[in-house]
Amino acid sequence: MKNDLTFKKTIVVGAGAMGIGIAQVLSQAGATVFLYDIDLAGVKKALEKLEKVMERLVVKGRLERPESREILKRITPIEALEKAEGAQVVIEAISENIELKRDLFQRLEDLLPADTIFATNTSSLSIASLAKGLNHPERLIGIHFFNPAALMPLVEIIPSMATGPEIVSGCKSWLTQMGKSPVVAKDSPGFIVNRVARAFYGEAMNIYEEGIASPDTIDWAMTSIGKFKMGPFLLMDFIGQDINYSVSESVWTQFYFEPRFRPNISQKRLVEQGWLGRKTGRGFYTYEKGSAVSNPIKDEALGNSILERILALLINEALSALGDRLCTLEDLETAMVKGVNYPIGLIEWAKKIGPDKILQILKDLLDHTGDGRYRPTALLKDWVTKGKLEIK
């Protein structure tokens, strides 16, 4: 437990998987947490699940029983937001519905003083759109935890154009105090991780749709040769095809149908069929007794070509994000390693492969397919021409 937290009294709105996970993070760090949800039964169930999590941590020796009791004691369910007096930070983790979130923040503005920070855990909505209509838009900021919040170190901090700079620095310091790895991103579709990682899924599906390799062979290449912890197809099945497709479509739409983010028809058909992955027993994989049925072709040459092609798209998007001044180079590398468990940062990987080789892979794909998704970013071309990476 930390005793030096910048903000010690908090509200979490929404008692779903993300909400209770965030409440756990805050309480374990020593903050007092008021937990609110319109579904009172849902709050009770969430706390019961958290009690079981705490018990498992005690059994495994990761927590002492008195400490686990204190963590649970610091989380107080409330039936009305009016009962959360003195809160310094409110974090909302309700459904991804812009009107619901706006209504919540406008209601909170009537209840809480002007210096209370409003944070949204949105993964896809613009922070500016949520700040619209607030009397004090400077207090609203994106604080995007990754699931499971208690385990994943990365947190994306997203200020809107109106967010006060002291709010950004204060939240970054606070999250660091809690042991998290915060990164700061511009208010742009997908922020860092959900933007750059689209290529991991999208290019894997392109390779599959072109008949070059099966999902299990592509996953084998990415895990056995590339050392990713999970291949793109198994990861999509784990996340849920419906959720993954929805994020892809949202980012594509918000970027005005940029070809780099175009969703894949193979995934759309899975969603339409209701084959959503592990939770339905079928997705890109079929499942027997909870395990994916896999029989990859372990061809090293094929595997290396798959890995290099997907990496080329990932690196190109990472450089596109840096060219757009989405975030710093350091924050980009941190986000991809600590947010989606990539083996190394993408720019570090580009240096190992060589930017000239990445550029050639993209040019060959663009020439062969004519597809704009393979258009090399200006920063990559400049890197090759000048012999060094210059980020303005």
C-alpha cells in the first residue's frame, strides 16, 4: 500500500470487469474507492468476485490476509453518486456509449466541485466528444487501463484539447505512484495501442485471405519465430471476434476510411455467423475441451516471410503514429511492450531488421496488390534516405 498518493479518495462508476479491476488497482495502492453502478446486484456480484480474487492471492502467498481485508474494506459500494463526498478523481468505466458517458459527466458536474478530476476509461471514443457541454472541460481526461487492470502495467493518458496540463502531469504522477506505466497520447482514434496493433490482426488476416497460410500456421510463425506471447488469430478468439472487429471498424471509420485500417471480410463473416471465438466455442479456431485445435505447417521459410510481412505493417504504422506526433518514441515503445506484450519495441525491431528492408517489403506488396494499406509512411522513407530516424 502506498501512503503518498496524490489522490487518495476516488469514485469508480461501473462495476463490470474493467470497473472492479480499476477499483482493485486503486484500493491496493491505498486509495479509498466508492463503487457505483446503476445495477446494485451487479455491484454485489463484482465485490464477491473480488473477494475470491483476494482469497486466491492469499492462498498463493502474494498477499497477507490482513492486507486483503484492508483492500476490500477500502472499497465502499454506494447506491447514489451523491454519497461520494470529497472525491478527488472519478473514473468512469461504463459501456462505450457516448450519450451515456456525456450524461454521466454532466450529472457529476452538478454534484462535485470544479477541482474534481473526471476520467474516462474509454478505449475508442474521443475525449473531446465527451468533454463537449461540460462547464469545466479542462477537468476531463482519458485514463485507459488495459484488461485485466490489476495485472496489465500500461495505462494510456489522453488529454483533450481543453484538458489542463496540470491534470495530465498530476494523473501521470499518480499512476506512477500506483506502480503503473503511464504513457501520454494525443486524442486520436485508437490512441496508441489500438491504433498500431490493428496491423497485427489485419495483416495476419490478409495473409490468410490470400491463401498463403492457415490461422494456426500464422500463429505458429508469430509465436515460435517472432516470440510473441500469443498469435493474432488465437488472440482475436480470446478477445472476442465481435469486440476486435468493432474496434477495427471504429478506428477505420474515425480515420475517414484510411486503407491501413480497413477491416477484414473473414472476420466480419465470423461475427455475422456468431462464431465469436473462445466464448462461443468457435472462431478462427475450433475448440475441444476449452483448447484450440491446432495443426500448423512448421515451415521456417514460410514462417519467416509471415513474420517479416506482419512486422513491416506494424513498424510502418508505428512510424505513421510518430509522424503524426501521436506520442513520444519512448511512450510508443513502452505502450506496445507493456500494453500488448510485444517482445521488443517496434522501432527497436525496425533497427534490427533494417528500415531499408522494411521499405522494400512494403513497396513490393504495394506494387503487387495496388492496395493503399501498403503505402510506406513518409517517416520510413526519410529514415532510409537520410540514414537516420529524425522525429520532429
